[in-house]
Amino acid sequence: MKFVTRMWGLLVVTALLVACGGSPAEVPSPLAPSDTLKVDNAAFNEITAGWEQQVSAGLEVGMVKPETIVTDSYMTNSAIAEVVDYYNKQLGATGWTYRKRTPGLQDGVYIGGFEHGTTSLVVGAIDLAPFGATGTYVYVASGHK
């Protein structure tokens, strides 16, 4: 439960830090989503449900217009390091700025905040190994000021 609370807090802080930017930008497509990968774990379900609620709320507090917030989540067979590398490369190549005060990759959880003009983006990823599965869960939320 302490882990879940810490992750929610980090996501809210990240969303608040990211919600300061310029003009709209395109969010990269998902990295090799898997339709067959499933996780049946109460702790995992609690974490992901919390992310979905807290990130959008955090973006709104950071002045992102609620009607512009778009979220997506998916699972991929890719390792968490591959997911982090993919988003860092894709976003870096298209002019996004990484928010240095976001947590990054820690203990199998990645939370990264990015900005491009007036668009804010939060990417969250969880290594599924502690939940009895392989691969990574990815949650992406973006919005415009």
C-alpha cells in the first residue's frame, strides 16, 4: 500500500510539473502493444486505477484544459528499459522537452513528464514481473493549455 501511495503522489507531482508549456504536439504511437498480455493482481489493479484518476487531475491543476486531456494505456511484451528508451528517443527526436524534476525510472516504475509548446505529456510504465507477468504496462496522458 505504501508503494501505491508513493506512486500516486509521484504521478500527481509529475503532472503538475509538466503542465506548463507552448503549442500542441503529437504524442508517439504505442510501442508494440499486446492484446494477449493480461495481469490478474489486486495491487496492480489498484495502482493502475489510481494512475488514471490522479494523472488527469494533476494535469488539470497544472492548467491543462480538462476537455483536451487524452489518456491511453496498454501492455507490451517489451521490457521497461525498452519502453523508457523508446519514449525518450521518440519524444526527443520530435522536440519534446523532458521535465528534469520528474522521477524517471526507479524500482521497476517509470514516470516521465514532457512538454512541447502548450502540450503536456506524462508517461508512466510498470514492470509486470512483480505482478506475476512479463512485459510492461504503459499509461500515457496528454493535454493542452
